[in-house]
Amino acid sequence: MDEINTRELIGQFNDSWNSILKLYEQYAKSVELSYVSFSVLEIIYWTPENCTQKLICQQTYLPKQTVNTVISDFWKRGIVELKEIAVDRRNKTIQLTESGQKYAKGIMERVVKAEEAAFKKMPPEIMQLTIDMIKDYADTFKEHITINESLDDSQFKS
């Protein structure tokens, strides 16, 4: 595969991936949530036991402060409750309240139906191949990308 074709394919892949993310973002806005709040709510909803701020940060790659802000907002709105962990009182589990469960279920059921419809449109072997290819792409990309956390803005100023 020549370099021009590879760049075109990468562009198509990125466009497709970004269009999926954009749909999640648009859906979040349609239910009056930011994409970040939607992502946090989704993890809390699908992790009814032992959901912690640390787990949410690990799964979303969001900063601790951002996740804390979202959780605080959900708590003030009565969507979640925080419970101390007996073995580690510094950390708390995050659980949906009864009203929060109803709220989240209404939001997540529509997402699940859309995701399932998209998956069912393709034969199972094509879906599995797609999943395997994306995993392989992610692993290879991770292998070859260099993340230099020591870079700061001053290195880009002229």
C-alpha cells in the first residue's frame, strides 16, 4: 500500500471514528448533558457495585478534578449518592439513587438500542473482525506512539 493511499485510509478511519463520537456527543446534548457528564453517567450506570472516582478516571481518561465536578453536580441533583468504603474511608463508591437509576436508565436504554441496531445490521463475523481490527490498530498505535509528558507550551513558542 502506498503512502498516499495509507494517509487517505487513515483519514477515512479517523473521520468514521470521529463521526461516532460526535453522535454520542449530540445525543448527550439532546438529553441535556455534556459529553463528559454522559460518559461519567454511563460508567456509573453500568457499574452498580464498586464504582469509584478512580475507576471512572481510568475508564474515561478524564482528570480527577473533572470527574469530581461531574459527580458533585450529580450528587447535588440527587442522581447519585456517595458511600464510604469501609477499608478505605478516603474513597467512596458512587451509586445511582432510585431517581438517578430511572433517569440514567431512560438515557442509556436509547443508546443501547441504537448500539444493538448498529451491531445487528452486520453479520456477527464482520462485527468480530471489526472489533479485532480496532483492537489491533490500538495496540499497534500504542506501540509506536511516543508520549512525551515533559513537553510544555514554551517549546512551541517562537
